[in-house]
Amino acid sequence: MPTTATKRSANAQPPGTPKRPARLPAKGASKPRTAPRATQSAKGSPQTGKPSLRFYYSKDLRAKTLSILRDVERAEDSTRYRGTLADVVVELADSGMDYYFLRPLKLADVGFITEQSANLGMAGTTSVLGSVIRNIIGRMDQPQLLTICGYIRELMK
């Protein structure tokens, strides 16, 4: 019995699917990269007058964060502080996860088993997140590190 199926090329799309546009070159690909100073607002920084949702963290973590930011910003070679900056970013993320998710569960009195399940899940999440943060910050150059510091300072206002 003859088949009526037609051969399609390897790049052909199934009937009825829209054509995908050709890839465009990355924006700003030809522009040289200039690093913002840590004291300047980085593009995408939190903006005043817009709704904001922030969390409270310990005085000790604030002091540690400010100390590390100061070290990175003042260093001749701030790449030496990549690990310590990554560690404080992980601590801040962990503190935020606790503030936004685990504390409300305690307030809602969801029960011991649910709280422990949430704690276990968050520990796994922050472990993976911490690995990703350390990997990314661990490869940043000085201008990028200063941008991160400036952004954290903006959040601390």
C-alpha cells in the first residue's frame, strides 16, 4: 500500500506552527563594556517611589555585609574577595528565605511536621542556590563585583 506522507527536510516545521524569527545579534555587542562605580546607581537598581518589599536581618549580618562591601570596594584587586562576597550574598539570601517563607509558617501555626518539612526543603534549596551564587560570583571581574556591591548598598538604604 503506498503511503501519502511527504518527506520533510530536517529543518522543516510541522504544519500550522509559526515561523521562528531569525536570531538577532545581541544588543550592545559591539559596544565596549564600561564598569559602573560602586557609588553610582547600577542599571536596574531599586527605585525610590516604587512599591518595595524588603526584609529585616540581624545586626551582625548587617555589620558583616558592610565590612565585606567596604573591603571589596577599597581593594586594589577586589577579585581576592569573591569568596567572601559570595558567602555574604548566600547568607542574605538565606535570611530572606527565612523571613519571607519560614517565619510566616510559624506565625500561621501550621504544625511541627509541616514546619520541619519546610525547613528541610529550604535547606536543600539554599544549598543549591548557594552553590550557584558561589560559582557565578567566583568568576566575576572587578567591575562586576563593584556592581554587585553597589546594588546591595542600594537595597540596604
